[in-house]
Amino acid sequence: MQYRKEYRKFYECKIYMGSVNYSTKDIYSQDEIELYCGQIQEEYEYVIPLRITETTYISELTYQEKGWEITAIDYPKLRFTRKQIRNFMRHLAESLLDKFGQHIICVSDKDEIMMLENTEIFPSTKR
């Protein structure tokens, strides 16, 4: 069997979001998140593949929330720059923040983390 290898420097960009709509208290399913992410991918000028993984956020014994880690990698078969991937992930995060009534969504890569805060839901929690 013959195959071709291609190596690139590894890069991924992640979105962290919870499952609770802070306005309505509705809880969203992964199916709803997947469907909406697919719609955003189709509407965007290019498609960045995503991996959606369920996770749980905890803070001491007083807070626990299910949520998701939504990840885009620099898939070698596609030729997107890190900037293109980051731009798409920021667009997706802003869309998720609004659509699902999130208070905070974070976007991170190896160099930085950006917190998007919906100040219409809660006043700023800037420290």
C-alpha cells in the first residue's frame, strides 16, 4: 500500500461554552449545538471542520454545569491560515453567545484566551 504523508505544525482553536441559557434557563442539547454549528459553517465563506466534545465545568461544590468544547484544528488537507481559523471561531463564538443566551464564552488557542461576555444578560463582571 502506498500513501502520502504531510506534516505541519499543530494548531487548534477552542470554544468553551455552557449548556444553560441565562435568560430563559433552558438547557440545550449537543444535537442543537451541532445543528447550529453546521448552519454557521454553511453560511460562512469557508468551512472549518469542528470537533464537539461534551464537558463539565465545576467551581467548588456550589457550581456545576454541562457544556461543550468546540475545537477547530489546522487540518492538513485544507489550507487555512491560523488567522482564518481564529476569525471563524470568533464568529462562531459570537453567534453561539447570542443564539443560546450565554453569559460568557471563551475562545482559546495556544497563545491566548479571549472571553466574550454578553453584558445584556448580566452587567459586566470585570474585576
